[in-house]
Amino acid sequence: MCPIYETEKDLQREQSIAERVAAAWGGEMVKLIPRYSIDYIFIHEGEAAAWVEIKSRTVASTTYPTYYASLHTVMFGKQMAAETGLPFFLMVSWSDTIKFLEITKRYPIKYAGRTDRGDAFDKNPAYIIPIDEFQGLENENNG
């Protein structure tokens, strides 16, 4: 079994991002249970409106030209979108902005991940997504 590295601080940061997204989009973000492999369902006017995966990065959005997204997570989100007709969004908070992307297509795949923890399971197949395909979150106040 793989260890879970997500901390309480990580969950609080994710919740803060979810609240900003909900305010910008005019709805509510509801946290999903872990078996869903994606973080939230967005509710607008009482109706399910989108599936949302939230990621937080400590570097600026201009640091790298691409974002690596877990193939497993993206596949699950796309399956949810196909099954329900609701869009799947990848929402990333960088140190300078929050951006999102509705994932509807395939991207190149690379076997990648972090190596600083000495955990072989930190590397996985990942989509390589150009950051310039992401859109800025409306009404955002950087930070």
C-alpha cells in the first residue's frame, strides 16, 4: 500500500482554493470521498455542474512551460465527464495565480514524478499539459 503524504495543511489549502473557485463561479464546491480519485463536484443553482481536481503548487505559473497531471486522475475525471455529461476541470493554484483547464483531449504522456522522498511510487504516468492552455480564474485576487 502506498503511503499518503497529504497533510492537514494541504487539505486546508485545497479547501481555500475550492472556496475561491466557488465564489468566482457562483456556486458551491463539495468535497468528494477519496474513492472518487478527484477532489470536488461543483454545484451551481442546486445542480451538479462540473467535476474538479484541485492542485496547489509553490512556484509561479511561469516557472515551467508544462504541468504534469496524473494519468490516473485525468482518466478518472474524463470517465466521470463522459458518463455524466458534466465537464472535468483541472484547477491549479500557483504562487502567482489560479488557473483551470477543461480536459477534453489527450496530451503526451511521460513517466515522471518527484524523487526527493525516496519513494518509488512517487513516479507515475502523467499527461504533459502546456500551461498556456489553462485559463485564469475570473474575479481572482492573486495570492
